[in-house]
Amino acid sequence: MIHDLAVVGGGVHGATVALFAARGGMDVTLLERGALCREASGVNAGTLTMQMTRVALIPYALRAHAMWASTRQWLGHEVGVVICDGLSLAFTEREEELLTYRAGKRREAGAPIELITGAQASAVEPGVSDTVRLAGYCRVDGFANAYLTGLAYRRALLDAGVALREYMPVIGVEREAGSFALQTPAGLVRARRIVLAGGVWLEPMLAWLGVHLPIKTLVNQLAVSERVAPVMRTVVGIANGLLSLKQYPHGTVVIGGGWQGLGDRERGGVELLPDRLIGNVRLACHAIPALRSARLARAWAGLEAETKDALPAVGPVPGVDGAYVCGSVHSGYTSGPYIARLLADHLLGREPELPLFPIDRLLSPGDAARGRA
Amino acid sequence: MTHDLIVLGAGPAGANAAMTASQAGLKVALLDEQDGAGGQVWRQPLPGLTGLPVSAEARSGDALRARIAASKVDLRFGRRIWSVGGGFRVDALGPQGNETVEAPSLIAATGAHERVVPFPGWTLPGVIGLAAATVLIKSQGVTPGRKVVVAGCGPLLVAVAAGILKLGGDVAGIVDLAGRRDWLAALPSLATQPRLLGRGLGWAVKIGAARVPLHFGHAVKAAQGEQALERIVIAPVGGDGAYASGAEMTFEADALCIGHGLVPGAEVTKLLRAEHRFDRLRGGFVPVLDAYGRTTVERLFACGDGAGLRGAIIAEQAGRLAGLTAAHDAGALPADRFAQIADPILAAISRARPFSDAMAGIMALRPAQVAAIAPETVVCRCEDVTRSEIDAAHEAGAHDLNQLKHFTRCGMGPCQGRMCGDVAAELLASKVGSRERAGYWTGRPPLRPVPFDALMGAFDYSDIPIPEPAPL
Amino acid sequence: MKRLVQDERPLVAIMVDGDSISARAGDSLATALALAGRLRLRASPNAGAPRGAFCHMGVCQECVLHVDGALRQACLTPVRAGMAVELRGVP
């Protein structure tokens, strides 16, 4: 049995590639060493904002936002998406400059961000601090409930006829004539083409193919309160991108922003640093003062992949015909479904609507030419 | 480093660990959330409440508190420990806000908490745990109600019932999962601790004299009432805890004290990523330990019920041993001196084992009892997740506890999965094959919910160490 | 719930959802509320079912209330004269 396509890695990227490839008529299998969407895709803050998205990715994030807003249509299952306004706040003069510059750049790239005064920000978000000097305001914003992602994709993948192999680690890849043989504890899984969608594990995955792509592992700390009475109605961030804050319909408030904990791709996120947790919480409570009287219920860490230029790794693997890579997108959850769908389009022989992100740029000349014959 | 050793938990294990290490010359910090030492089993009475009856346990607690006060241990009571990092750094909220202590060695003696196998109505106001009842009775001089039913399994049943009678209250009935035969079978092991057995028999006599209705081999099938408990329904159960054929009985009750054993609170060792193993007799997942209390993490030790249910006597001894071992490993105690003191302690632990194992066995979770939980019963109290939702989540692909959490929110509430975790894991285990496969909650801070306000302290915006801006 | 031992501690007045209640200074707030007949402390998030203190030792979080404006676990909070208690009203 040789599948048309094997996707290695069951996060949002891998699952979305598999989903659209299967719906396009390909025979697809997806292999995930754990459970679907349990790594970054299941533990991130769920923010769907343009105001923390890299300028180069704004066109992708806008289209992905539309996908997240309509999961019932293409995913078939809910992930608790709330579409609401977003604010990016500036509390100091320096932050005002930063915000003005960044919001401007993002607006140029197509994100409908306006700069508004502190008073206007209070009208949009009554719970916001009255020390806001300037705010970026965007109606194309919102959030999803990341931990619901796995359940939703699982159902969709099974409905689409994808051969789903959870708890099935891939430990290596052998090239055969016209196909790939993925080595798993349960034997070989063969496919004509493969997509490596392993997030922070893209580096060891590409090493199976003799390609050296350094991927930095960020260890992002997140925190959540217990359920509280409503304290905010928007998604809140700050100018430099290091806060994400939203309140879910069931009342919990999730605090993120990329403050770093301790960990690595071998062990995962193993320790949260209390001073950084407190720093993140202070930022959140400064922005939404009513949060102060809530309690921290839990904190956790998730791993995020980052390439050298912090832009995605999406496209064919140079020198390895039939192998593709999809991942390491900054704010990958936000843009993930759209970027992955572009790759699926490419695999189905269609011209992707927007350019992919070929990894040649990230490889040393020797790597780009090399590949396991 | 502020100290040589940090001990978390000032119950019989932790307090003894701290004192022993301190006597060996280490600079020790002892932290506990309560206002004094004693843990749960020897909890100190509310200040100013002088009319409480005297008991052997109260005397043990007072003696412990006197010894610890006279020691050189740096006592940090009223501290809510929320973060423990490698190396070791402990963050705790105290009267002055967040405090940090650091030491190269750490002993976790964090005790155990109640386990209740859910049944319809168990969440009604008026239904409390057995350990909860002992808090009310022993340290507050309060009886839970006018018509109190005491139910579940384990030694706390008799202790609570006798405790209420001793206060002058009434017990409307005792509903014991175990049969008379189970207690008789345990008798030889219990007899190895004659003093404790004598105490237990004294309770039994008191209960007999008061003519408290006894229902052996029965379980509470339902608790009923509008806004609070009004009545309970009991039904016969087999030796395995599953419902058996026979008549159900309904009683009026305004308080139900119920418990099905204890669960070790091994959160600190899980947070520090020590190796754990599942031990049904010891109450669940416990840290892998050597005979001296060393975990698989360098200079991290664990003792007392938090490391596996063994009861108060072994807790005291294991605490002394862990303190001694920490001192030895830190170079403060030469090997021969260490062996000299440690060997008698090991022998004492060995002697106490039959009693301890018998008690643990009576309290252990009965899989058949969990299997019998009715579908609409709430399992996760914080998030209102029912048994049928847990079953459905498994059908939908949740094969371990952390996955279950993502699918249902079970375990995401403020109790951090303490009340529901053992039962939820048992439900999953029956489908995935074993408790090992079902796993345990990933250890994360905070160890208890903490108010943001207290965590943050007073600060200016410019105090916040904001990292470099994210890439544009 | 009923106190069965002699209690010499001072009786103080606390406010609970606007009502004045008599309680012993230093008592566990959860116990004081139960002694005053207030067993129901919150509503469960999905079913809206009545809930009250369960473990009395700071673990179950059922007894979390607003005390003088801050969220506190009633079973870990000693009664003080003039304390203002509000039931949460939030699932």
C-alpha cells in the first residue's frame, strides 16, 4: 500500500494539509507521535490578531482569519472562535513611536489597523487602563480555544477519509524508487510524497533527508485565571508584541505574549520562570486593572518554532523530489490553516493564491544541493 | 542560596524532616500554608477555642508544635507555595507578598488529600469529605449537622463517627463499603500496632454504646435535596464496591461525611519532573524513591503521605530519615554516623508496615466502584464535567488524562484536578488498559491558585522587565 | 452544622451579601457561614447547581468568595469583625 501523501506531524499545519489534500482526492495518511494538536497547536493562546502578526504574513493572516471565522464551513467543527475587536496599547512615549511605526507597516500590508487615542480605546474597551496613550485598533481580530483544535480536526480528518495514525512516531525515512518509506514502530508506511509538518521538530525531521535547517525552539509561557466576571471584551496586546490577553465566554482570562521559560525540543517545556510569569501578569493587570482581583489558576509552556529570519518554512525540500516542509510560522496558529491550505493546493497541482516560503533561503549552499539519493 | 535545605509541608513528615536536618547542622526553611505545624492529621485547633476535648492526636500535635518551636528551623507558616524550580527555588505568597527561598536540597512532604468516588447528589451543600469532617470536629469543635451520616471506607469512618459522639453530637448512621469480614481480615495486621488498634477499638465501643446504626457492605447511592442535603439513599455493595442486589434504604440526613481514601499530593515531585510510578496501595502515582527518600532528581527527597500513603507513624519516621539523608548527602553527616541513626529508623518503618499496609488497603480505590458511577454524575466539580462526557471524550479519541482535559475541561478548574483526577484516571484506565497508560496531570505552577494581586506586589510599569520586542 | 464545645471567643458582626451575621472572631469563614445556615455558596458553571464548602482544607475551591473585595477561600479565611463577604455570582 502506497499512499499518495503522508503528512508527518499532526498540528494545525499538518492536519490542514492532510485535510485539504484528502478532500482534493488524494489518498492521505497523517502520522503523529502523540495526539492531534497537542503541542503548540493545542496549548497556544489562540490569538487571531493582525497586531502581533509579522508584516510579511499579514496577507496570509487576513485570509486565515476568515477561515477561523468560518470553521463550520470548512472544518465542520467548532473551536470556540470569538471574532471581536483588538487593541494594541502604548503606555509610554517610546511605545507610542513603536506602535505608530508597527501599526503603519501592518496597515501598509493590508491589515485594517487605525491609531486611536486612549479615550477612544476606553470607549472600545471600558475595562482598559486609563494610562493608555495611544492604541492600535483593528476589527479583524479575535481568538479561538486552542485546546479544542485537536478534537475538531480529528473529526474532520476522519470524515475526510484520512488514514489517521496517532501515537505513531516516525523515526526515519527511507527513499525507495518513486516513494518514501516512513519508519515507525509498527513497520513501514509508504507514500509517493511526504510533508514534514513537525513544528520545532522540523530540524530533526529534515535531518532524516540529509537537510540541515536550524530551527530555534522558543519556550512560551502562558497563564490562565479561574473563571471570573466579565472584565474585558476585546483582544488586548501591547506595542512591542509581548502581551496577549483575552477573556473566554466561560470566564477565564488567558495571558500570553511570548515570555520565555526553560525547555527544549527533547524534553518539552520543563520549567516556568516565576519572575517572568509575574512580569507577564503585571503587564496584563496594568492593561486591564480589574484583572488584579482574579486568581492565577494554572500556567504552562508551549514550544514555538522559529527559523533564522523568523519567516515560515513552507514548500518543497530542495534536492528531495516529493518531499515538502510546512511549519515554523511565527504566530503559526493564526495563519496556519491558510498557509497549510496553500501547500495542499500546490500538492494538488493548483497554483497557490499567494507565494509559499521555500526554504532554500535558509539552507547553506551545500545543503540545498544535497539530498538522500 | 538562602538556606541549605527547604522542606515543604509541616505535617508529621515535614516537621520531623526539618528538625532532624537542622539538628545535623543544616540551615533549614520549613514552609506550610497553615498557621502552625501538624499538617492535617495533627491540625492545630483554632486559636482561642479552648473547650476542645483532649485526645492522643491532639497531644501528639501539641508535642510536635512545641518541638518545632524550640528548634533552629526557620519557620515560615502562612505561606502558599506556588512555584518550585530546579536547583531549588521556591516562591510562596506570605504575609508580606511573594517570598523566594533557595537551597540546594529540597524535601517534599506535602501530604495527601481526600478522595471521594462520585455519586448523584454528592455536590450538594451539606455533603463534605471525611477528612473535612475531622477538621471540623477536631480543630473547630463543630459537628457537621443534626442528622449526620458518616460513609465511605477506611479508618476515618470510625474516627469521624467517634469524634462527633465525643463532642456530644449524634451520628444517624455509618455506611461502610467494607464488610465486617474485611475488618476482621485486617485485624492481625492492625494488631501489630496495639496502641492504635486499641484506640480504634475504643472508638468502635463508643459507637456501639451509642447504638449508631451500622450498615456494612453498603454505599451511598444518592444524596438528595433542593438547595442542600435532605436525605440519602444507600444500597448494598459487593466486596469490590459495585452495587449488589438487595434493598435500598432512604434516610433523612442534613450532613453526609463521605470519603473513599486519600490521594497522595505528589505535585511538587511531578513539577520537578522526578520519575513516578503507579502504586494502587499507596494511593496513586507516587515518586520513585530509594529506601531513604531520595527521588530520581538529585537532592530532591520526598516523605510522608505526599510520597505515598503510609500513615502518620511511618510519616514521622520517613521524615526523620529524609532529613537525615539530606544532611548526609549535603556532607553534614559522616557515613557511619548516618548509618548509626538511620538503621533504627528503617527498622521502625519496617515494623509499622503491616498496620500501614492494612490501612492503605482498606482505603484503596476500588475500580468496580468507579465503574458503577452513573453517567449523569458530575465527576469534575469545578467544571461540571459528567461521567458520560468523560466516556464520550474517550470515544472521541482522548486516551490519556491530559488529552481528556483538553476535550472536556475536566481538571482545568481551580482545584487543579485534585478532586477529580484519581477517579477520572480510573475511568480512562478501564478503557485504555491501565493507570500507567492513562497517566497523570502534567505538573505545572501555580501549585495552588494564587491571587494576581498578591503575586504582583506593588510595581510601576517601568519595573516590568519587558523582553526585546517581537520581530516585525 | 453546630458548635458543641464551649466557645469564649468574641462574637463579631460580619456582612454577607448585605445581611449582618453574627460569628466568632477567628472562626473559619466557611464554618461561620454554615453555622449561620448559609450552606450554598455558589452555583456550578454548567448546571447552575447549588454548591458549598466540601473539603474544608483549601483544596476543592468550592468555598471561594469575595471577602473585602478580594477572592478568598472561606475555609482558609479567619472571621474578622466588619468583614464584608459577597457570594461570587459567577459560575
